[in-house]
Amino acid sequence: MKLLAIETTTEACSAALYIDGEITERFQVEPRRHAELILSMMDELLAEAELGLRQLDALAFGRGPGSFTGVRIATGVIQGTAFGADLPVAPVSTLAALAQRRFREQGARRILPAFDARMGELYWAPCTIGANGLAEITGPEQVAAPEEVALPDGDGWHGVGTGWASYGEGLCQRMGDRLAAVDGELLCSAHDVALLGAGCFNAGRAVTAEKALPLYLRDRVARRPG
């Protein structure tokens, strides 16, 4: 199958082209240039592969949670592209995509991805790797203060993402010896959105463009002064 994936919900902007299991990616850490970069990344990947959009089987995108602006960019780009090329879309959790990257690079099978949601909160969901080698969310995706997120049972967990960089001390204290390792610098990658998107498509869970919706978890983006 042929699938084009994008991810713009964190500091990194990336696009990846999946062709029968082989993945080519563009990846840049440019927090304020996502809208400028993402379309050219998509065009470059397709041009290199000598493919047009209508030759693809599907699209995939990181649907959040993450930066409000980044989630909005990803959703707008993917919906517009899907409408124009009449392609189905695989929405992928950015938390699952981050867990997938940790598994791909380190082999971890129990992962606690977390993004800094600002305002003293983080986006959080425990993930495990299934028998098919793909990340599965095993608890609720939530936005909460670090002292309130629901902790998983068992040990051997790997904490990844900016939420651990910002709130790692408290999270490490709560997890104790159930925590195997922490990487607060790991960012989402379209490579992993493509992997999960292909799994979603093959499982028959892709949706039409109008149903490719974002997940914000929190509607408010700024707290009013008290």
C-alpha cells in the first residue's frame, strides 16, 4: 500500500511516505514554521517517488493531542488534501505515535508518552506494544496535572516526551521503581504516524475527509487572570 503521513502537533514538523512497508521521511524541528514547511515536505516526498496524490491508497495525520495550532494545521492540511484527491484518512493519536517511536528505536514495550500541555498540565496516556508491533493506548487519553494523571500497573515503563522534561521529578516520584527509563527530549515523527496509519487502514478503520477530526482534549488555550 501507499500512504502519506504528516505530523505537526509538537515542536517537530515531519512528513513520511509509506510504500509497501518502506518509509521515507522529512523531519525538522522548527516550532514556528510548520504551516510553511509541511506542504513542501509532502510535495518533495511524492516527487521523489514519482507519485501523484491520486496514486496513494490513504493519508494519515497526527490528530492530537498537542499544540493547538499544530493540531489545527495537521487537520486542515490533511482534510483539504483528502477532499481534493478523494482519499481515506487514518487519524493517529500523537501519544501512540510517540510510544511507537520509542519502541522502534529502543524496543520498549511499555511506554508512558506525555506532552507538556502548559498551565501546569500534561497530555498523557499509557501505551503498550501489541503482537503486531504497533502501539496501543491502554488507558484514557487525558489532560491533567502531573499529580493527577492515572498511573498504570506493572513495571518496566519508559517515560517519553516533553511532559517528562517539564514534570519529570514529580512523575518519577509517583512511578518509583516501576519506571525503567525516561527521555524527555523525544518528539513525534511522521514515520511512526505512517506505521500506525497503515495499521489503521489495514484494519478498516480509516475515515472520510470530513470525519478526520482533531483531538484537543482541552478547549481552553489560555487561563484567564483570577
